[in-house]
Amino acid sequence: MTDLIVAVGLVLVIEGLLYAAFPEGMKKMMQLAQTMPDNSMRTGGLIAAAGGIVIIWVTRVLIG
């Protein structure tokens, strides 16, 4: 459970830094996201989730 809380905190840190460093770029990205088809967003989300699972697996099983 502690790892989950740390992971959520890390996501918030990274996202917060992106908004702080690139506010105009984040606004443009949000506008672009509104015009994207749902299937493209869904596919991108699934690819990102799968990539995250691979990173976690490599870190936990192969390295750790």
C-alpha cells in the first residue's frame, strides 16, 4: 500500500512540474486532446498503462 501512495505522489510531482514549467504547452495539449477521437485516446492510454506495467515488472523482477 505504501508503494501505491508513493506512486500517486510521484505522478502528482511530475504532473505539477509539467504545468509549472510549460503552462502554455499544457493548455495546447488539452485543446488538442479535446479534438482527438475517443479511440485514439483510449489506445494511447492502454499503451501507456502497458508500458508502466512493463517498467514496474522490470524493476521488481529483473532488477530488484
